[in-house]
Amino acid sequence: MTALPPGTAPGTPAEGVADAEEAGVPEVAEAADTPEGAGEVAEDSVAEDSAPAAEDSAEGAEGGEDTAEAGDGGDAPGEGDTAATGDTAAELSEAQAELAAQRELRARIEARKAEKEGPVAAGTKLSGQAADLLAAVRAVESGEKPGASFFASAPAPRRPAPLPAAPAPVRTQAPQPARVAAGPETLAAVRAVLGEGGAPDSLAPQITDALGEQAADVLRTDPWQLLAVPGVRPEQADGFARALLGAECGPDDSRRAAALVAWTLERASVQGHTALPIAAVKAALAERSVPDVDEAVRHAVDEGVVLVFEDGVAALDTEPDDGEEDTPEEEAAPVEVLLGLDRYALAEESLADGLARLANAPVKDDGSDWEQAAAAAPSPSAAELIRAVAGHGLVTHSGGEAARAESAAVVTAAHGLGLRAAAAAHTRDGRRRLAGAVGAERAFTVAALLSGTEGPGRDEDGALALDVLVVQDAPQLDVEGAAMLVESLPDGCRLVLGGDPEVLGSAGAGRVFADVLAARAVPHVASRTPDPGPLGELVSGIGAGELGQVEAPGKEVVIVPVRDAGEAVHRCVQLVADSVPRAIGVPAEQTQVITVGHGGSAGTRALNAALKQRLNPGPGRFAGFDPGDRVAYAEAPGRTSVGVVGSAGPDGLHLDCGGEPLVVPKERVESALRHGWALTAHQAAGMRWPAVVAVLPGDAAQGLSRSWVYTAFGRAERHLSVVHGVDQALPRAVAEVPAPARTTRLTPLLAALLRTPEAE
């Protein structure tokens, strides 16, 4: 392909586009969102609403690009200001049902932490990989074993596979542990402590959620536990502690150090990390004026706040023993020391063990039937994938948009062989497109499959009643969600993890799909089916690091140069409302705007305000929304549904999501719903539209990366307009800026559990 000349981008210049009335854009006070790819966690990178505003933390998962506003600005609560965090809903919404298992996991972790008087022996309070993990950590801490022995653990016993001939069980709802709301006495006690420390009493429900029924006593004993609430910053917790402790409060307080270690790792998880190098944690502590960072980390490990991996404990000592002066003849290879929170350590251990269980479980010997299905496959790549699935319990599959038909062919083939087969996508839109290929009765979202609101139901052991499961959009799986999904599959079930490795990663911690691919321990099928047309050629080139010039005779790709953000907003509104419907034939309701972040003069907020004024003006009579408004609903962290407002009722706001009704509970409308004419690339991942307008104003240059451009441009099916104001930053991002790296542990865990004879 031919490289772009200066100041241009691929496609057809937008000539002869009629000017439109200047769209009114309200003044946006927020600063532009932290650019994607930033190496450090942004200072104000906290979720706009701890659970509901999931799309903000989703963008932040790749370097803090799209962090939210809550918690920005303000001094410590102890100095008169408040943390910008509101009350959260008391009931568990249906859309968050898939998080129930995570809450159960965290409850077990909290119970373990409450018993710190003595070490917990493996197998007594926990089981399987979790018990082995904890026992190994304690052994390394006490000096009984070297750090190298940390990963020496046996696979967990496997659950017996269901009989193939057994009838499918009756569909039932997955177990959902109920969330117990804090009593009025507990909330009153917490509010009293918050008042003494100068913090807003609106934080009380979140604090009781994080710290439990004894939250008031915990806060009095350790005021820095206020950092357990999303949106609270260290300076605010410091002010709160000063108000409660007075002269006893100091920067060298061990309680402060332990809380800051946990806070640093929680912040890192927003960027997708499941662990951090010990040097990065120490550097973060030094920035927070912790006098002795080595002692702070050692104390956090001793208290069980964090876990240490590799040769971790030895690395906590900075000075060698006086009696050990001899230099070994052969120096050992340097080993990176990682620190991580136990919730992600448990999730990665569980996921690695579950994937190994599926990969090692024998599959039914029905090769002749599978071979016949492969021969009837729609493409050579689909045939190759079907043959791989025939003989293996775990297979990975990669490719672009056209490759989705190949993994769908696996479901069709397995169903034709009499097996219980299903496919799962990340979004409702992905499920809709998947249903067109495999049938609505076999297409689900991952979240609905886990919650039990959709799917085949579960057997007597609690496993999903499936023989074959194909997961599309696997790059959007975070480590905790993936662990829940894999644990739900019975032995003998074939699992296909498929997706495009070039798209933006998951909103949560981990890089599951990339880690499984990197382990190179299971069969992998790379699609050879290219995405068609000029759009397919453009996006494929971006994935290879080249922004090439493409021939677009049907105006499949159009470039609209702009000089500043104001002109970018004006041209975007003009394209959506007039040019694309008139010249391309795609109506405004089927055209999606994608931009780099929520803030800034051409972020989603500014663009949505301008688009609403042009396309559906109104007073916002339903909590700021009008019938006909396009909206984005954050059903759960990292999962957004786009729909149109219909009406309001006692149960909430009624949406039409591509023909599927959806009700947003009234208590979540304000926090989880936004106008959706313009989305960020993370929100748009897993969805596609007939036409896309990608807005790249000049102040968005730092937020661009190859994966962002690939994801945004790849959302278009028929037409892509690029409102281009970043000059050479666009081709430079495609050629030189890969997706920000994530620190995880899944690859070595899988490599150890799935070691092949050739590797040995």
C-alpha cells in the first residue's frame, strides 16, 4: 500500500459538501480525558460512578484514555471538601447478575483476611489452586521454601463430565447470592465517623459495601481504609485521617502505607494490570511521600494486603547479608518480582486451572462425523477450525470481522452432530449478528449466559449444559469474567475462544485472549478469510501497522479535514444529519459517531449535545432524556448497550435496543445512562453500524494508538467518514503506537499447566 502524504488519510476527499447551520455546542468545563497509552495511572482516573458508569472505566483500561469525572478536583475531606462520589443503588440490578460470583469470591477473601492471627494452611479455608497459592506465599514468606517453588502446584481435581446421552436439563436461573443491605444502625455509625473526619455522609453505603458491617470500627482504627471506596484519592484519605487521629497521623504510618499499596494496585487494575512490578509500586509510594518504601511493601505483604510472586520475598530486602560475600560461579537469570491483589491472583489461578482442565479433558471420539462437517464448511479456514475443535477441548481462533462466520460454522456443525452447542458474544448487537448465523436459540451474550437469564441452563453440578461453546469477542473478556465462564463449563465441553487480537482489550483487568495466544499451548487457527472491500483493506492495513491509501469508488471511505475542534463538531453534525444520508443512503439513526474520549471540546459530551440539538431537540423531560433520544446504557462495567428512548414508567426508562426492549431502572438512569449518538471506541467494541463517523480533533492526538484506530474504523460496515484534524499523528499512531502493555500472570501459569512433550 502507498503511505499517506502529509496531512492526508485514506479514502476519498470530501468535496462539495454543503455547509450547514453551525451546531450549538455548550461550553464544556471538563479537561480532555487522559490520553490512551499513558504509562502511569492518571491522577484523577477514577470511575465516574463506581459500578454503573462502566464505559468510563472501560476507556481507562487502555492507559486511562477515558477516565471519569467523579473525584476530580477538591482537597481532602478533612479540609472541608467532599469526595465527588454519590450514593449507589441498594438493590442488585438484573444487568449485574453476572457479578454475583465475583462478590462471593471477594466475601471468601474478606473472611480469610479476618483471620490473620496465624497462617492459613492450604486446604483448610480455601481449596484447590487458591489454597495452594496461599500456602506457597506463606511458605516463601517464612523462608521455608525458595521463591522458585511458588508455582509448584498440582492441578485441581476435575469434575466428572455429564453423560453425552443425558437429556438437557430444565433451564434454571444461576445461583445469585443476594446482596444484604446495611442496616440503619450500621449506616448511622458510619455516617457519624465520616462526619467526624469531614467526609460526606453520602459515602456511607459504599463504605459498608466495601468494609462490611464493622465499617465504622474499621474506619476509626484505620482511617485510610476510606481508599477502598472508588473515587476517593490519597490526599482526601490523608485529610480524613488527620481529622480523626490528630497528632498520631503521619506519612510514615504503616496503615497508610498498606492502604496506598492496595490503592496503587486497584488503580493499576483500571489500566488492565492484574499485578505490577515491585519497582513500579515502590515508585508510586515514593510519589505519595512514603518515607521508607521498602518497609512499606514488606509490611503490606506481611499483612496479607498484597501477594508477592516469583522471587518476591528475597527482593524485598535491599541490603545483602554481611555473611554472604561470595559470588556464585553462574549468576541466575534475573526474575521480575510482581505484587498483586488476591482477587486477581485467585481469578488468574482459577482461570489457568479451568483452561487446563478443558484442554486436558478427553473429547468424544467422533472424528468421522466431524470430518464430514468439516468437508461441508463454508471456507477452508472454517474447515480447519472444525477439525481442530473435533480433537481438542480448547482451541483459539483469530481473524477480522469475516472470521466470525468461521466460528459460527463450528456451532452449526456441532448442533448438526447432535451436540449441545452455543455461541456467546460481548454485546447485544454482537448477539443479534451471531443469531443470524447460528439461530437465536443458540446465540447469547456472555453476561446473560453467566447470569442464567439466557442459555441452556445448568446441570446438577452447577455447570452449563453444553458440549460446545464458541466465545466471540474474546479480547473483551476480563480475567474475573473469564474465570467465571470457564468454571461454569463441564469437563468434556469444547471451548473455542475467538476474536480479533488487534482490537482494544477488555475494560477490566487482564488480557485473557492475548495471554492464551501467547502461551502457545493449545491449537490455534488463524483465519485466512480477508474482510472485503475498501473498508476491509483499510482496517487490515491498520492492523499491520500501515495506514494506506485505498480506492473507494463508492465513497466507502471519506476524509473530512478540519482545523480545530469547533469545526470538527460542526462537520460531524453535518455528516450525520445531511451528507451521509444524502450521498451514501444511510439514515442518521444508523450512523454512529466515535471519538477518543468523553471530555474535551470534541468529546462525546460536546458531540452528543450538538447532535441532540440537531436531530432530536427537546427539554429532556425524562431525567434529561426525551423520546427518540439515542442513548448508551452501561449495563455493567465494560458492557454498553445502545438504544432509543421510548417512554418512562414506574419501573424506569424504556429503551428499544435494535428491536429488543430494555428497561433502565429509575435509580440508575442518572448514573448509567448517557446520550449515545457519539461513543468512545471502548464503548463501541463488539458492535457495528452501517456508517461510522470517526472524529479526530487536534487535541485527541495523544489518545491515539493503533488498536484505537483499528477498533474505531472497524466498526463501519458500509461507510466510514474520518473527521481528520490530527495531521501526522494518525499515521504515526498506526505505525508506531501499539496498545499499552498490561502486566498479567496468566501466560506463565498456562505454560506450566499445559506444557507439551515437545516443550519439555
